[in-house]
Amino acid sequence: MLSRKIRRAEEHKARKAARKAGLPDIPAPATADIPAPVEANVPDSNLQAAVAPQETFLDQIPEPGFPLPALAGISPARLAANRENAKLSCGARSPETRAISAQNHTIHGLARHQNGTFKILTSEDATAFEKLSESLIAEHSPQTPTESILINTMAQSSWLAARTQRLQDLCIDSDTGAITDEKKFSLYMRYQTTHTRAFHKCLNDLLKLRAEKRKADLGFEAQRIESEKHELKKQSHYWDVLKKDAFACRELSNLAAQNCDARRQNPAFDAEYEALLAKHGLQKNAWEAGSAA
């Protein structure tokens, strides 16, 4: 035999199923939790009659199928008319009416939906939100679409955080300071934390994005400066070589001039000079040979 708790749970489920099926709520028969003991001298036939199960309200629940008991009393003509009328109710059709009907269940407007919709309530000042957005744009001056999205999200998060604070104030008694609705107050606090964190996250992402961009720009600038230094170094080396060549040409020109003067003063200068070079194992270079000729 089932225990009292299990049996009551089964009776509760049966009553719930009966209510869903459209039957009246029939109370459970008032029977004792423990059946009366059977006398030992009762015949077998009487014993079977005594322990035979009696009909309860569970037996009155119909089998699943159509029509339901709640619709059994409706005439076929009225049922058909109801179905035809139901086809006429198709909800909002135009985009404007759909946008209006989508806000029918808006309670506080603090939740962000999947499409990221943001709505300013009728009790709020739309001009103030525009000023907030313009001030953030003027402060951060977005240069890319990503920065514009981050700044717009910052404005929305700040606005929603301020809305949560106003809703929290409505849950506090102005005279005693006691919280009048603990459930709503906790809900608004959680939303305030969420939107405050969203604001700071967008701000940090914006600063990080700009820091990375600045670092990349500095890297390109440093690379450009290094390239210019290398080019200047190459040009400097080129001019140094030209300068050394000019000095060498000037020295050779002075040497040729000295040789010419020596020949005019000493006709045997060439023979002595060649003998001196041969003594050291040297020869005249092309410049000296040309000057001698």
C-alpha cells in the first residue's frame, strides 16, 4: 500500500488533470488512511468484497481525445463561427503597428534584446539623451564606425543606469527610507550593475582600440624615420667617397705639377725618377705617364 504522502500526491495530480479536462473539481472521498482490519473469521467471498476497489473520481476522467468535455456543449454552428472569427485576428501587419505592439509588454525597458533595441520612455526627456550622446561624441571624437558604435553604446548604458536609479528610488519610502518592494529593488540593482559594467567595458574597449592604433602609427613612424636615416647614411657615404676622390685628384694634380717643375729645372729628372722607382720595384702610374708625355 502507498504511503499517505505518495497517495496525496497522486490525488493532487488527478485533480489537476480533471481541471485541465474541464471537469468539476470533485473532492477526494473521505477515507481513512489505513483500512480497517478484516476479521479473521470472515469467509473468502466476503473478504474479496470487502477489499474490492471502489470507484473514485479518477475513474470519471475521460480518455484523451476530441471533443473535450468543455467543448461538448457548443453547437457545431457556433464552433465553426468561432473558428472563422479567429482567422480574422492576425495581429499587427504594418511595420508601424508591429513596432507599437512589440512594446505592449514593456515594463521598465531595462533589458537589452537580441536586436539591441533601445527605447526612451514617454516619461523621459529625449532631448536630454541627445545632449548626452552629443557630449560623448564631442569628448571622444570617433574616427571609425567601431568607435561610433562603442560611444553610442556608452550613451545608452549610462542612460539605462540612470533609469535604474530612478526606479530604485520609487521602491524606497521617502519618509522612513525603508524598501517597499524588495523584489523590484533587487531587480533594478542587478540591471544597474549590468549597465554600469557595460558602460565601463565600452570605454575600456575604446581606449584599448585607440592605444593599439596609436602604437601601430608610432611603429610605422619609427620605421619611416629609420628608413630615412638609412637613406641619409647612404648619401653621406656617397659624398664622403666623392670627397676622398676629389682630395686624391688634387694630390695627383699637385704631384704632376711638381714633376713638371722638376723636369724644367733638371732635364735628367725622368731618368732619375724611373731609376728610383725601379730600385723600389715600382712603376709610373697612368697619371704620371700621361703628364710626362
